[in-house]
Amino acid sequence: MKKFIQSLSADEAAYVLKDMLDSDPALIKKAYEAAIKVAGDVDVDAIANEVFYSLNSLDLDDLNGRAGRTRYGYVDPGDAAWELFEEALDPFIDEMKKNQKRALPAAAKAYCLGIIKGLWMYEKRSSSDLADWVTDAPGEYIDTVVEEWKKGNPSSEDISEVMIIARGDQ
């Protein structure tokens, strides 16, 4: 039985879970606790590495595909580089916000810290040619990430801890 259940697709498993919760409401608390544990388990260093990799993988080919003359006019390479940078960060910021909406402050904070650390890594160690086009972006985006995270009303202790990392005093 266990092998069969483990072989289910994500959609099939979700359907089975929904069916079980609908038929046995006593399981809701246990499922909720398990969901909180899974959703709240965020590895700051893993997020930092993902942010760094996402940004560092941007290159001049990406930039050349967006910058220059288009049929709609001219796109400045600096503007295009900033757009690429923003787009690479958006999924991480969205995940941080999702955790805030889910009332998972520890997970939101971990995402915030991971993004900040990833930005610092990018600023210090990037080997991407695009980095020359967005030299101020990491610092500016650290401020943006912190401000977005603060919208979730974190505790003053959490704010102090995040600000130490954001300033690079780690």
C-alpha cells in the first residue's frame, strides 16, 4: 500500500488528502500541523544560494535579447539589465509575501534573510557580465526586500536581526 501511495502524482495525492479530510474532520488538525511544518521549513542558506545562482546566471545574451533597437523603439541596455535583475528576484519576493499572507512569520523572515544574503553574495562574488550593468541593484534591492518584509508587521527583535544582515554586519 505504501509504495502505491508514494507513486501518486501531486494532483492525485492532493485529491486523496482532500477526500480524507472531508470524510474525517478529526484529521484536519493533524494535517494542518504537518502543513505548517512543511511550509515553515525554510533554509536561509539554500534560498541565498538560489538567489545568487538565479542572478549570476544572467548574462549578456539575456541582455542583448532585450536591449537595443526593437520594433517598438529603443530599449536602453541599463534599463533592460535592471528589468532582468528584477525578474530574477521576483519569485523569491513573491514567496516571502506568500508566507506573510499565510501567517508564517518565521518562514517570511527566513526568505527575507535568504534573499538579502543572496544579494550580498551576488554583489561580492558575481562572475556574470550583467553585474557590470547593475552595480547598484543589490544594495537597492536589499532595501526593497526589507521594506516589503516589514509590511508583514514583524517583531522589533526580528527587524533588528534582519537589519544587521541587511547592513552587511554579519
